[in-house]
Amino acid sequence: MLGVIKLDEKKVLKLIDEVFADPWQVDIQELFEVFLNEPDEIKKNLYNSLYTYVSQKRQEDIVNRPGFVI
């Protein structure tokens, strides 16, 4: 069972910078776990938005690769 994962404010700001700089450098599993375990609704929404953004950017990158076929 996973323990409760909390991020401090400095780590959150670093994470946000990383998300926008390069979504592939973000540990998406850790981000998802933080989202799941966040008791504060506002922060939970932030983590959910960041997770969704990273997922979408990664999917977009894959779909836009030359030769990608569904």
C-alpha cells in the first residue's frame, strides 16, 4: 500500500516549471499518486489539471510523430 505523498510548496513550483518545460521529464505516476492522496480540494484540482496536461501533451507528441498510425 502506498503511503500518503505530499509535496511541499517549493517542490510544487518546481513540478509546474518541469511540466511546462518538458512533460516527458515529469514522473507521471508520482503526480497521479499526489493527486489521489491530496485532501485539500483546491490542491487536488491543481494536481489533476497538471496530470491531465502532462498526459495530453505526451499523447499529442506520440500522435504527431511521423509514421504514427492508429
